Amino acid sequence: MLLTKEQLKTCTDVTGQEIVYRDGHYWMKRDAREYLLMPWRANKRLSNMRTCILDGSVRDISVMKSECVVQRCFPLSSLAAKELDICEWVLDDRIAEVFALTDETHVFHLIGRMKSGRRITIDISNNLHENVRETERHEVISSNGSLVDLPVGMQLATEDIYAFTADCEHPQVFSEVILGQEFYTREQAAIIRDVRSLLLNEKELETRESRMDELQRIVHAAFLSSKELKRKEIQA
Amino acid sequence: MRKIKIAGLSLFNGHARMYFSFLMNSPMFDLVGVSVSPENRSRAFLHKLPGIPVYPTDEALLDAHPEVEAVVIAGPNYQNLDRVRLCAARGLHIYMMKVPTMQMDEYAEMERIVKETGIIFQVELQMRFIAMTRRLKKLIDEGAVGRVISIHATNMTHCIASWFTWVGDGIGSYGKDVPVRPGEKLLRGGAITDHPHIFDMMRYLTDSEYEYVYADCAPNLRKDMQVEDSVCILGRMKNGVMVSLDPSYSRMENPMTPLGPLGPGWEQYPRRVEVNYTVTGEKGVILVDCYNSGMYHTANPNHSYTMMPSHEDYHFERMMEDFYRCVCEKKTPVVTLEGHRPTIEVMNACYESISRQEPVYL
């Protein structure tokens, strides 16, 4: 879900850094510069997935599938950039070639070949109402097992708590974490954690700008692929 | 109610046991016998057919039972044409498994035979009969999400090649050995060939035909299997709807022993089949899980979390009921050989695309 202004302000207050939302991404303003935030890298399910691959628990990977059904307010190109980063980061691999189909507004489908020869598929649909929770599913499929961040058989992400109170037609729902003494949404917590990790890692901070350029180059190639109906190689 | 005398030719197909379980107790059909070649006898599920005569060849079965009116052909794909010739020559109506043949010259030969003999020929495509796809089609047609922009569909399953070996064999499944890409060992005949439903569903849901497809083949999950098991496909229908399809054998399984448990124990991944749709329209999104109904357990033999499919929607029975009506009332089946042709053509176009590494137009 897109953070409200109040939720974003809380992130700013907690981290001591100005956090803004622009072009479908969250940015940290610091010393007159803006740094891309990648809160998905603070997502524990995705980082566990990456760990299972890096430590060899899951080997002989064939394909990684990414499926997102999200709200209309998120621009397609920023969603594509995010999912491309997730695939490269989780697999610790680089995209070598893409073929995509997109209407450039509501849907984006991509087949990618990684440098290692593995494949990725990305399927994004951004036509949900703003008040509906998005569903994302990432799956790594290998000869010796699968990794998936949505329970098997579930179409929608579930909430942690459903409170069916006496006077409510619909349940109150909660999916939160506690930082310090306060409750935060998962989205807020991921942003706060990403900012904190960046502040501790100057080197990572410096790579964020160039990382966005790289991702936009792949997104641009994908959009071009869709227009020309041709595979596009991604130069390293 | 008149009972149709029916025979089963070969029990060497993954769906066969569903049909024969039904035929054993059907008020519409009288199962008079089955043919199972001696070398495949141990792999068949004859213990599920008590009292049903078993013959070593199709000819022996049909000679012994001239009263037979219709057959279920449930053998390897590469044997289907010979069986069609045999049955059509005797005027028998045919209920055929989902892939009559992947070879288009054989397909044309089957079409010619069916046309000349006038027999009823029904292809089993259970997704046409399942409640979820019927409801989805209704929602789309009613404009629930406006004009459809895209459908992302999966038909991800386990692979039964360790039970029915022809499924993992280039000739057995595809009809000949053709490498997926020039110079590669991996052959056509795997995940794409075994999953015509997903291709058919796009035609059904969009009321349109394929304009082009682009397909790619990931490194095989099963290193010892001859045919491809992991594929991804993008394409567009002639009415502009984009499609993204995954018909992979990506739900890994334990090796199935020929007479092993036909239920819990196959699965490494908790679900053996997943058929999902994400339909994006101009006004919204529809999500569908066609095999949602299951009973979950951690029982024998592996004590791992497993879903036992527990469909409330008896679509296999409805398909046979439809076949019964078609034979009795000389009606046209929901899926005819001719109507199924564009689906087989687009599956072959996917193989061409993998080989040429570019989109292939239909």
C-alpha cells in the first residue's frame, strides 16, 4: 500500500532523514541529494530467499517467477524496476536478455535470461483500487526445491490479525511490526530499516544512484522489446 | 436410460483412471473391457477395475466385443493415429485424451478419417467444463472488469514420466525426436505438449485466436528427462489481449512406482497441480485458482505438508456425460478434433519460437 503523508512523516521523524515519494519510489534526501530506497531488500522473506540461494540450500535453479497485482497508483515502470532488482538481488545474478509485452499502463509481462542461463518471468498488473491490499508472489524453482514468499495455495496475502468487532461489517486488520515501542506498518518498517542500513553503509549509499540508472536501462529495453517484438540484450 | 457399450483402449495415460473409475459405476455406460499390452500391465491400474475383461491388444478386445459402440483412447500420443484408424474403420465413436497428436500431418489424417466416417470424436479438455473457468468466462463476457487487456495463466503440474514413461520421451509424446533448439540434447514433447488446456483456455476466454507467441525454455528441472519441463510463453490474441502462460512441470514429484499409491506421496511440492488466472481489464482484476479445493495433511508416506486435491466440481464426469449425449443425440462435442486444431498449432508455434528465439506468428 502507498504510505499516507502521515505515515511517511513518521518515517522521516524516526530516521531523522527526509523521506519523499516520487515516480513510484521512496527517496532519502540528504546533503541536497536524493538516494533511492529499496525497502524490498529489507523484506525478510526476500532476504531469506536470497540467503537460501547464497548458502547453497537451493541449487540448480531453473527459473524465478515474480507476480504482482497492485494498486493503480503505482507506475508500471517503477514496479518493473523493483521486480527486476528483486530478481537480480535474490538470485545474485544479472539479466542478460529480455523479451517483454506491456501496454505501458496496466500490465507488464517479461521473460528474461540471466547471465547464468537461468530464466526469470515477471508479471505485473496494477489495476487494483487504492484501498485494496496488493498481492506479490516470488518463487524460485530449482531441481532440489522451491522457495516462495506467499503460502502455497493462497491467491491473496493474508493479514496477521482480523478483528471481527461487534459493530463492524468488515474486520479490522493488522499486519504490523514494532520498532522501539511503536507499531508500524510493514511498509513503514521496511523503509525505516532500509534507511538505517544505508546510513551504516556509505558504499551502498553511493551505489543506489547508479543502480536506479541500471534498472531504468533494463526497463527501457523491455519497453522497447514490447514495441519492436524483439529480444533485447542487456549490456553489462 | 440406454447404456452405451464402451471399451478402454490402453490405460497408459495420466487421466485414464479418472474416467474408468467413473465408467465402472456409470448409469450411462457399460464398460465391457479394456486393452492393456502385456509389457504395460504392471503399470496399469487394473486392481481398480475388478471384473472387467482385459485383452492384450485393441484388436482382441474389439473382436471379442462386437457390441462396443464407443471407445476411450487413453494411450501414448504416438499411438493415437493407429487407434483412430482402427476404431473409425469399425464405426466406433471416440473419446480422446487431450493431445490427439502433435504431428500436423497425422492430425490432418485424423480429421479426414473423422469427416469421412461421421463418427463422434470428442477431445477431453476438462478446463472447458470446470465451474471456475465457466464463471470467469461469464464475468469477462458481462464486462466485470471492462475490456480485457491481459491474462496471465499458469498450468503448473508435477510430471508423471516415472509412471508413464512415454510422457518423458520425445517420440512417445511428441511423435518424433526434435531438439528444442538446434544442437541441444533436450527434446520437444514435455511441458508444452502435456498442457494444451492453458492454450485452449486463452481461446475460450477471449473468443479469439492467437496472433503470435514468444516462448523460452529454462534449464530443465529434471536433469535425466529427455523432454523440456520448464517453459515460459508470452503472446497476443488477434483481438489484442496479451497472454503470459506458464505450463511448466514445476511442481516437483517423488518418483512414482508403477503400482505405488495413486495419491499422497507423489508430491514434493505440496500441490501437484496449480491452474491460476490473473485477468487484468480496464476496470479491474480477477484472480482465479481452479484447483483451490483441497484437503491438507502431513500423513503417510512422507509426513510432508501435502494437498490432496478434493474437487467438489466433478468435471471428469460431466465430460463423459457430454460424450454420452453427443453419441446418443448425434450432437457436436464441446471440443471437436477440428476445433482443437488451433490449440495444437499454437503449441507447435511455441516450440518453433524456442528454436528460432523470436516470436512466431500463427
